[in-house]
Amino acid sequence: MCFNEGKVFCGNGILMGLHSFALRRYAWLWPLLALLCAATYWRTLSLPLISDDYLQIELGRKYGAFSHWPDLAADVLYRCRATSIVLTHWTEYWFGTDPFWFNVSSLLLHFGNCSLVFLLGFWRPLGFAISVPAACIFAFLQRPHEAVVWYAALPELLVFTFTVAALIAWILHCNTMEWRWFGLSMAAFLLALLSKESAVVFVPLALLVAGWKPKLWWRITPALGLSVLYFFAIHADRQTHLHFNDGTFSLSAPFWSAELRTIGRLLGFWGTVALLILAAWHRSWKLIGLCILWMAITLLPYSFLTYQGLAPSRHAYMAAVGMAFLLAMAWLTLCERFPQRQGIALAVAALCILQQTSYVSTYKHGQFVQRAMPTERLLSATVGYSGPVQLNCFPYPLEVAELALKLRTGKRVWLAADGDPTEPRVVDYCLAMN
């Protein structure tokens, strides 16, 4: 079984074909992706650590070293975040606690994920003609920005990396029937399960790729079996699992409402325009359906959250792939509809890029600066000080303040307790909260 996209790749020649195709025909794509990622997230590199970033670094210290992996395996919650914890450990090991390097690692992962979106073109219904603009759009799409900007959202980036890598290997297995691609797919899926619980979406996505080919369905059973065991391993320890006991997650949550609201927010203005363009000029309804179905499948694990009525932007990171392909199809439709007026399509692309990148680098950047303000103010107030600190109206859990002081000052600074004989230094946030 072979496919054709300017060249034919079959059997044992697929590795050579992939290398030649990706590096020669589309060699220009990687500098463009890097430019679009940088244009969108360049200000991210200057951000300080934000609230749960300190917990992420502490987890890296606690569990990230190889000798601590048995303890990590025993932690029902964080063993499902193992890849991000290990990466955080090694990032701090090599670069220290400078926020710049943590931010760089997130941006590099986003760039790598954009490249994986391009490789989804190996799936015949999509093809590289659509996956190339989709990868570019995914690079600057602002809806899932939190996954890139906020270092504590690192699990979202890594579960994307390994889940989509597993899916690409599965696509290549379906195209060539070679078992090495099946093995790579299962290996990547295991790493995805060690990145976050939402990795289980690989199973329905793999079924979507297999289509109406029963001879391929049974090959998905190992991944299905792993997903079932994975779920029951978590459910068996639900009494000690944080998210089953803090109100964050509930199987009885109104998931359909959350799903529809999140998809609506993900589509937004540009998604609505894209659907209107595609409806007006009758682009393939099968492809449109695939995009919507991708969004619905990848958002489903996040639709059982209870702390708000729709999934946060970081949880829409994988779903944004469907949005990127939808926009790519609409843009290609404009190019085909107005072949003599290519300036129209170029103007629309330029306007979309400008709006999306400026929104992240201005408005959203300001929001993240505000989110970092409480811990940054605390650190400034304790420079050269080694006594107790009293916090009034601190907007985050006190654990965040303790970790910030521990990780950034390296001094014996502690929070004031009742009956402390030493007069504490007061840091008051009450006016800022009102």
C-alpha cells in the first residue's frame, strides 16, 4: 500500500522518502515555523515564574532523578506527569532556576509540535497540501497560548508531542503495514500515558485513521488495553488521588455543555469565518467533519472538569490542531477561488497573523505579568531578609509562597505563624485584591 504526494514512498523506502520529502521539498518550512513561533511568543521568554511553576520545579527536584523514580511511580497523580517532571529536573540541572531557560524549553517544544502537525500530512485525507499551512497556523494560533506561556502547563505540550508522534507512526503503519511503525507508535503512546491522562485520546484518533478497515482494528487493541489498565490503576487509588477529592474532576460533570462551549470558544471569529468560506464554496465536508471530530475527541477528557464551565486555554492545545486544519482549508479555498487575485488570500493571512501574534504578545502577556506579580513582590520584599514573613490576602495557596522563597532565595525565610516571638515582615496584598 503506497501513497503519492509528488513522490511515492513504499515499503522499505519510506524512511528514505520521508527524509528526502521533509528536508528537501519543504526545507523552507522549518525557518518559517521558527519565525512564526518567535513572533507569537518572544515576550514569553522574559516572564518570571508564575505560581504553580514553583511546584513544577519542586516536583522535578523530588522525583526527577533516576534514583527517585520508584517514589514517582508510587504517586498516583504525578506518575501521570512523569515526562514533564523528568524534563524539569534536567532543565534545572543544566541551567538552574533562571526562568528564561524554562520558557525556552516550552517554546522549543511548541516548535517541535508544529513540525508534528506538518507530518500529519502523511494521513491521506489531509495530505501535505493542507498540513503545511496548518502547521504554520498552529504556530501562531492564540487560543491554546497558555500551554506555551505557562511553564506549569508543560504536561500539555508533552502529551501532545507523544500522542501525535504515536498517531503519525500509526498512520505510517497503516500506509505501509510495517511492524516497526507499529512498535514506534506503541512506544510513543506509552510515553504519552506518562505525560498526562488525556493521552487516551490516541485510541479514538487511531480508529479514525484506520477507518472502515477491520483488519486494522485489532491492532489497536494493545493501546486500548493499556488505556483501560491505565484508567483502572488511577480509579483504584481514587481515595488518595488529589483530583478525585478536591472537586477538580467529576465523572458526573455536564461534559456536553463544557465540550460545546469550549469548541465554540476555540472557533471564535476566525473559525466562524473559515466555516462560512467553506460552506459557501463547498470544500470537502468529510475534511470539515474530521476537523470538528478531532476537536470533540481531544477536548473530551477536559470536559469533566468542574472548576469552570469550559476547558482552560491550555487544555485546548491538542484540539487546536483541528482548528488549524480548518483555517488552512479555508485559506486554500480562497486561493483556489480567486486565482487571479492572490493578494486577497495573502492579505487575509497577514491580518490573521498580525491579530493573533499581537494579542498574545500584548494583552495576554500583561495578564501573565499580573499573575506573576504576587510571588515577584514577595521575593522583592525579602531580599536580604532572613526572618518570618506575614502574608495578608495572598492570592495563591501558601505553598506557592513557601516554594517561591525556598527556590529563589535559597535562604531560611519562613511564613509567620501564631505565637512567633519575632516581629514578622508584612507583605500586604489586600489593596491589590480589592
